[in-house]
Amino acid sequence: MNPTLEIAANSVASALAAQAAGAARVELCSALELGGLTPSRATIAMTRERLQIPLYVLIRPRAGHFAYDQLEHETMMNDIHACVLMDCDGVVIGALDAGGNVDGARCRALIEAAGKLGVTFHRAFDCARDPVQALEDIIALGCERVLTSGQRARAAEGAPLIRQLAGQARGRIGVMAGAGIDAGNIAAVAAATGVREFHASAKRRLPGAAPHPFGLDEMTGGEWRSDPQEIRAMLDALQATESPGMRECER
């Protein structure tokens, strides 16, 4: 399997930048500063119209923990129905119960709502009480892949657990490393984990408006957007790991 780079894109512009730079897939979201939330339906529709690479949509109704009540569950169900109607390629879900276990009932309902769409289990996994059991539960649900930082703040720090999970998976599910991955460390993360899928935002802040005389910096700063140059640099670093010499070192 060739290395795959998925970009967490927080806007239509970011998604198009990811596509132009050579990313394999987009996870569309909003509010990256909160770990990502479900984007607006207009954003999903406009991105779907313009994107040729696979489009997955993050289904997360709020920031914070991943134990959802009934109203939040219904919100996620409705968002997934919208993604189905807009012909998205997949959705990114995750839910835990109050004990930190995978919430099988809620996740199963979300997956059934997704129908033929692909399903990634997001970093709710990194808050699971028992990652070994959580992975088995996610495999049983039928998810395509799980996104994880190895239950650490950054994938580079969680590399030992990511490698362990990839071995446990034995090809039954994809394990995608994400969190804190950039051009400077993606090759090292690839070597340390042995996984072939990677997730990053590759974002940079654009110049803002003129400073406000009363100091309203939060409303005059520039937006965050996926950076094509950073994405290409990550892809170049991954390509270098495919050289015969690097493969020999990994063995």
C-alpha cells in the first residue's frame, strides 16, 4: 500500500488547496482549534461540487468529551443523512460511553445511517479506556480505519502504541496516524509506526485585516488555511520513505 496523506480541511478553500497539492483525501471540518467540528451544509455542498478526490466529513456536534446524549446523537444522524444526500464519499464518527468504552449502539446507528459511505472512527479512540478492546470493537462495527495519535497529544509521542495497534489490526482495519504531523516529522512517524495512512491539517495563518483601534484581535486576525507548500513537503518526505534504501532500513 502506497502512503496516503489525508488533510483535515477547515473550508472549501482549504479542501481545494489540499487537492491541488496532491493530498489523497480530505476530511472536511470546521473549528480546527477545537479539534474539529461538523462543517456547515453549505460548506459540504460547495466542497462536494468542486472536489475530485475523496471527501469525508467530520461528524462531531460539539467540542469536549465523546459521550453524547440523545439530542446530540440525533444531530449526528441528521448530519450523516445530509452527507448521504450530497454524495460524500465517507463520514468520520466516534462515540464513547460514560465508562470510556466504544458506544456500540450509537456508533452502529451512525454507521447504518451512512449506508454505502465509508466510515473512519476518529480520535475519540484516543480517549478510550482500553485501546486494545476499543480497536476490536471498532473492527466489529465495520469501520474502514481508525485515526489515532496513540493516545498521546502527538502521534510522534504515541508511535509505540500506534505500531502495536497496527499489528493487532492484522489488515482487518486501517490504522491512520494523526496529530502534530508535519513535513519535519512525517517520515520518522512512518518509520516508527509502520502505518501507511497519515492525517494532518498542514495549516498556516493568512495575513489578517488592519489592527482594530480597540484591540479586537480575535476578530481581525487572519484565517487558518491548509498550506499547499507544506502538503507537498509532507508528500515528498513520504515519497523518500519509499526508496529502496529506506525500506531496507525499516526491515
